[in-house]
Amino acid sequence: MVNQISVFLENKCGRLVNVCQTLGRENINIRALSIADTSDFGILRLIVDQPERALSVLKEEGFMAMETEVIAVEIPDSPGGLADVLHYLEEAEINIEYLYSFVEKPAKDALILMRLDDIEKAKKVMEEKGIPLIGGERIYSL
Amino acid sequence: MNDWHNMDCVDREELAELREQKLLNTVKWAYQNSPFYREKFQNNSVTPEEVKELKNITRLPFTTKSDLRESYPFKLAAVPMEQIVRIHASSGTTGKPIVAGYTKNDLVEWSRLVARTCALAGVTSRDTAQVSFGYGLFTGGFGLHYGLEYLEATVVPFSSGNTERQLSLMKDFQTTVLVSTPSFALYMAEAAREMGLDPKKDYSLRLGLFGGEPCSENMRREIENQWGITATVNYGLTEVVGPGVSGECTCQEGMHLHEDSFIEEIIDPATGESLPEGESGELVLTPIFKEGFPVIRYRTGDITRIIPGNCRCGHTTRRMDYITGRTDDMIIVKGVNLFPSQVEEVLSGFKEVSPHYRLVLHRSDKGFVKDVEVQVELTPEGFTDSFQELEKLEQNIKNRIRSTISLAPRVKLMEPKSLERTTGKSRRIVEGEDL
Ligand SMILES: [Zn+2]
């Protein structure tokens, strides 16, 4: 399981920059990120090398931040690799709330981060299908 | 003697006749004796003869706060100044103060009104009451003082300030009733604890009469819990007499209005039209007993409603609801009246957002407000990683607002502490182009 940091952002220019500056100043590295937004607000999702510290420094800076669990899946670097994984989840009736990938490709195979409604079940499915899940410790230190 | 409070149990038909007669007399009195009202009636081409029955009151012009300012200092007077025995004035934050002069009869009537207010709240002649309102030009201190004396309670005229001394006298005198602003009552409880005293155990207080500022239901419960007392609120304003217009009985379900002494109207603040019974609007008051400085159809600027039906306490007078806002704060959006306090009330029902909000007005080319955006801060409880949940929250708030004020403003969730902390209305309402 991977701990992700979610930050609420008013759609105000500069807030994203502030988050990155705050983490940079604290020597916290961003491994992956995604932003979901409407015209009203946005949610910034981050994978960092030190999730607990990141959470506390962001809160200290006045950001609305929380930890959420996501899973990291290693997708075979071949055509249709992601499609297969999505199909397995659909079959098992597991909903994907969102997914995103790494900023830089850290390995030969693609790494995808997914937020699912039933993580435990997803773990089993991936195990059965032989799709490797990557644990937090490895992700943070990539 | 002791029949002065019978008016609170009067037969309603009898009351209607009395009100009508007193109104007609008041209108005649004002026209004949107050230079201000003679001029005002003439400017509006209306004579007292046109007011033949109670409902004709709507033919008369309103009196506004600025009218009263312009009549500074004594233009309102309907008697020679030598017959005025006391003068009070409201502290105008802008412009000239509003002056109220009382004849000897006016003071007796006023004392009786306040005495009735206190009696409704449960004060008796066996009580010792400490008045912690300022004694001075403000009507609160003297108003409550003479009302409580009229009731034959024991009055401790402390006035404001010197909290420690207030607390020690209250303890030593075994004072049973506290008369103050609600915020001062809370402050005193805090101060008592700092002095090592237990507000509940070390004092004999059983009842509180609060006024002079709005008191929310939460604040009332807080006072009751801190002191272990029954906290009642009452209403009044210098412009029409002072305290003693209305007050709660111990049922705490609205404030009994002294209908034999005031004609109440609820109007749409935008059009001036009377609203059907039970609807919320601006309270307009006409005191029908004053000789000195008569006032006719005074627009209080306070938003309330008349509560339909009778009170459980058995008194027959109608009740007005608690003040929910001020017309000064009213915004007209596409013909709908919107009060910031209504938005505040809706928001207080959502634990996902904080009470800090801002209304952003977007105007059309002609200057009308065509849209309102409600900006509200998310609380840690309200934050979730789920985008859908947050959008649903915005939608729920919007729907709740729409169901209370038939207006669907845009709702925008904000980061905590992004809105300025202020209770003033000026910062709560901003123009769209200023952002
Ligand atoms: Zn009652």
C-alpha cells in the first residue's frame, strides 16, 4: 500500500507553486503527482519520499491536506498492458476513483497509481493474475 | 394596584378596540402637536381624518432613521420642552444621534412596559436584580432600572464596568437576577472562574434578562449552562421608547409584544408593502402611548416575523420571533431578498464547512445584482480526497440555500483561513470586480 498526500486547492494561481516550494524547502521529493480540478477547486495528489513529514509541513503552512491510500501497480511495458489490468478490476467489480502515473519512469515497466474503492480485494485480484504491486517503501525510495 | 400586567392576558377583541382608539389618538396628537409630523403628513398629503380604523395605518408615511436624525435635536417634540423630564439618545455611529424625550407620563408608561417584560420573564418582587447595563444616554440602564423598581424588585444599579466588583456584590447580595448584554454574562462567568469561584455554586442567580445586542440560541444555552440559570431575551430600541417593546416568557418561544402599547407591522423592506401574517420582513413599530416625542410607523431595520398562534404560557399577546437580520444587510438578487444571516444559518447546518463565509456580488451593466457567489471555508472534517464528494457538498449547500430563500447561488469551497476573519458586514459582502 502506498500513502498519498491529497491537498485541497482553491483555484488560486500560485497555490500549486506554494505546495511545491514548501516541499522543496524541506527537501521532500515529489515522485508523482496529479491534479483534478473544476473551475471552483482542485485536489492535488502527491506521492513523495517522506509522506508523514510532507503532511505535517503542509498542514503547518496552512494547507488542507490529508493522507489517502492508493496502490501502485507495475504494468508490463507492452501494448495492452494497462487495458488488461483495468479489465481484471472491472471483472471483480472494483471501481477506480482515479489513476495516474509517475513523473519520471522509474523502471523498465510502467508504474500506475490507483485509488480504488476496495483495495483489499484488488490486491487479491492482482495476485491471482500475477500483476506485481509495489509497496510504499520501494515507491518512496525510487 | 397590582393589575398593571393584566394587559398580557387581555381579551383579544377588547385589545383590538383599545389599539384602534390609542392609534387614532396618537395620530391626531402627533399631527396637532409635533411640527415634524405635521410637516411630514402635509408633504404626503394625508390628514389624521383619513385614519378611521386600525388598518388605515398604512396610509401614513413611514418614519426612518434618517428622518429622526434630521429632526435633531427636538423637532419631534409634541409638548413644550419644559414638560420633558428626561432625554435619552442613541449613539449614532454615523451622523447625529437620535434623541428621545419623555414626559412624566411617558416614563410611567415605559416603566410599566419594562415591568411587564420582567414579569413575563419570571422576575418577582422577591428578586434582587443587578443592572449591568450602562446608565446614561443609552436607554438600557435606566429603562430596566425603573421597570424593575416598578415591579418592586430590589434593584442593584451597578451600571457597566468593574467586573470583579460586580461579581463580589452579586455574591454578597445573593442577587437572583442579572440584567446585561448576553456577551457580558458570558464574560462574567469566565471572570468568576478566574477568581476561583463557581458561577453555579457560589451564586444565587436564577434568571437572566438579556438585551442590547443579538443573542443566538447557542449563546443563550451557553449562558444557561455556565450560570445554571434561565436566560431570557428581550427587545426594544431607543427610537420607539427603549427596552420594553417585547420580551420572552419562560417558554422561550418568541418575545411577547406589548400590543396595547405598540402597533406592529411586518413589511417587505424593498417595497414597503405589508406581508401576510407569519412571513418574515422588516418590523415597523408605532408606539401608541407617547406624549413627548411621538413616533409613527418607525422602520426598525430589524428582520423578524409574528409567530402565529398562542403561547403555551397562557398570555394572550402575540409574539415576535427573534431578530434574524438587519435590512441594511439586505441584498436584492433578481428580485429576491437575501439576508447574509440566512446564508449563515444554512451554513451552520453543515459540519463540513466553517461559519466563515463571503458573499460575492456580480452586477449587471445596470448595476443590479444578477448573481451571488457564496464562498465558504472547508473544515478538516469536510475535506475528502474524493472529488465527487466535494462537488456533492457544494451541491447540497446550494440546494439547502435554494430551499430557504428560493435562490440558487454559486457555492465555492475555499481553503481554511482564506477568508478574512471579521464579523462586520463590510468584509462579508464584496463586489465581484473587487476581487
Ligand atoms: Zn409565553
